[in-house]
Amino acid sequence: MARRTQKRRRGGEKNLDQAALPALSALTELPSFEELAPSERQLDAYREACARAVSSGAGASELVLGCVVRLDRGFPAVLCEDSTFRAEFSARLTKGGLAGRADARVAVGDWVCARRPHGHDMGLIEEIVPRESDIARWRGGARGERQTLAANVDVVLVVQQLGERAVSCERIARSAVIARDCGAGVAVVLTKADRASDDVLARDVAAIREILGEACPLALTSSAATGAEEERVRACAERLGVPWGTDAVRALVPAGVVAIVLGESGAGKSTLLNALLGREALETGEVRASDDTGRHTTVARRMVSLPGAGIIVDEPGLRSLPIVGHERGLAKVFPDVAEAARGCRFRDCTHTHEPGCEVRAGLARGDYSEERLACYVALANEMRESASQLDPDVVL
Ligand SMILES: Nc1nc2c(ncn2[C@@H]2O[C@H](COP(=O)(O)OP(=O)(O)OP(=O)(O)O)[C@@H](O)[C@H]2O)c(=O)[nH]1
Ligand SMILES: [Mg+2]
């Protein structure tokens, strides 16, 4: 009850809040409507949503198909065939029992059936069209919730910064598990190559390939390297067989593909997108010298359209990416280990000491490395633990 009161109060402040949003005329780099393609299923769902909206009083000529291209502190901007407009949720959506459900919340990339009442700037979201996929993470503990980061995304670019400190393969694997669980493809983009010596680059690339396999696409970038320094990292990338620079990232997101960048604050996500755009369109911020992490510079979630390529959603950096109910993703990232685990004598085998453990047998045969197995076991343990702690009322 208290929560509801709080929500209403926030709703009352909406006009005030919206005044502080960036003006629509200032929004640049947005995709064009033609670049965004709903599926046939989504078009059918849109038509059905229109019929429902009309039967509850909307005029058919007021309804448009739109895509949420930006969220500023939760306020959506919607792109439709002939314009971009700010929108709020229709009373039907918020009062129809959908308000408390996580899927009632709109995400960047969502297709919506929106109503544009004649003579009003602000649109109303009547319904969110069912998603083909959504990139979501678990937020909070046992009573937490699934938070959709972006909808209808094809590829997750896992962004990790390089430096003298080794890259966190566990973090990369964790991001890959979440992405594959949501049905998206995965590629790893290593930024700040200028900060890593040739040896460090070779070490980190080998470690990532060990964990994720040779088939996982990689790209190496640096926005700071110029001249001889750029030559050094470019040559090193070539020796390691890793595609180099903005062209390599562009190739991961060809025209027609929607990607999202996922990485910690300060990883260089917005800097990378600016390099791809060829101008400083997105705000970037310094990292703290003490721990080499950023200060959460990006606050809006937004789509940017890359000239001659696809679309990328810029996101605020994420501190935590808990593994909760991601069995499918884990099995997709570690198919060999997951297959072996099915043969273990005990269903709850932890693959550490139990007799009849097929996973350890696979390791002894050399089917996979110790590092790859350690990563799988750590993520599987975390998932087991989170499942046991989850409040029974919480629906994944
Ligand atoms: N040396 C070096 N610094 C870089 C590179 N790319 C980004 N940086 C710096 O890293 C800092 C953080 O970059 P951002 O692009 O703001 O990072 P972000 O991932 O968008 O961070 P959040 O928006 O907070 O999530 C900035 O000071 C950048 O100048 C790089 O290739 N080399
Ligand atoms: Mg940023």
C-alpha cells in the first residue's frame, strides 16, 4: 500500500520532472523509423492492440505504431513513422492491473501501440507489443525483480576495459550467460587497448578465448591510441587474430541489427559509441584513479544509429549482474560442461568431489580446461544459491 502511495506521488510530480528532460529537438543520432523492423508477429499484435484501444474509446486515426528509442529517468521517447514524441502510460495500461507487473514497464527497443490525441504533444502508450527478446538482469536480492535493460535486441556487446589488471573473465562469462539466456548473440569488445602492453593483450585475449571458446567474436579498440601507439596495438591485434578498431565493432553490428553495450561504469562504452558516430554525441566521464572505475556518467538509455551500420543502445554502467535462473544461458555458453553434468550420478552434484561426476571425468579427458570449468562451477553455484534464497512469491 505504501508503495502505491509513493508511486502516485511520483506520478503527481511528473510534469515537473518532464520539464527537465532533454528537448526532443536536441535528440540526435536517433535511428530512422525505417531502420527499425518489427516482426510479423509484432505487427499482428499491434493490430490487435489497436482494436482493443478503439473498443475502449480511442479514435483509430489517433493510433500509431512506435518504438521506444530513449528513456530519460524512466520517461520514454517514442519514434513513429512521421515524428518523435514523449509519451506516458494510458490509464488503461496503468489501471488495468498491469502496473505492478515488470512487463508493464517499457524498455528501449519496445514496440508500442501509442495514441496521439489530436492537439496534444504528449502521446499515450496504450499497450506494449510482446517482445521478441529482452535483455534483462536481476536487481535486488531475494525479493528483487527482473529489470529489462532493452527489448528486441539481437546482439549484446560485452564491453571490458583493458589495463595492467587482468580482465575479469568471470564477469565476461556472466554477461554472456545473461545475453544468451535472453536469446541474444554475444560479442566481446575490449576497450582501452592503449593501456595494455603486448604481453597483457596476449594474456587477456587467450584467457577470454579459453573461457568463451574461439567462436565468440572479439574486437579490440582504443580511442586514445594515435600514431606509433596505434600502430603497436593494431599490429598486436593482427598477431593475435583479433579484429581491430571501430570497423571491427561496426562489423559486429551491421545494418538491420540492434545491439546493446553491457559493461561496468567507466569501461568506455559511450566513448566507443562516439568513435563509431564520429562525433562527441554522448557524454563521457573520467574514471576514479583509486579503483579505475567510472562515476556512472550515462544516465539515459538510448538508441544511436551508426552511419552505415546498425543501432546500438547506450546504457548506464552496471555494477552487479547476478545469475538467477539462467540455466538456459549457462548451458548455451558452456554446452560441453552442461552436457557432461547431465551424466553425473547426483542431480545436485557440485562437480568438486562427488563420486560419479561426469564433469570432472570430462576435465580429466581434457574435454575442457580447468579455467573454463572453474568459471562454470562458480556461476552454477551462484545460481543454485540464489534459487534457494529466492522468496517463493518472486516470479522470475
Ligand atoms: N586510455 C583510454 N581511455 C579511455 C578509452 N576509452 C575511454 N576512455 C576513458 O574512460 C573514461 C570513461 O569512459 P566512458 O565512455 O564515459 O565510460 P562508460 O562506460 O560510458 O561509463 P558510464 O557511462 O559511467 O557507464 C573516460 O575518461 C574516457 O576518456 C581508451 O580507449 N583509452
Ligand atoms: Mg557512458
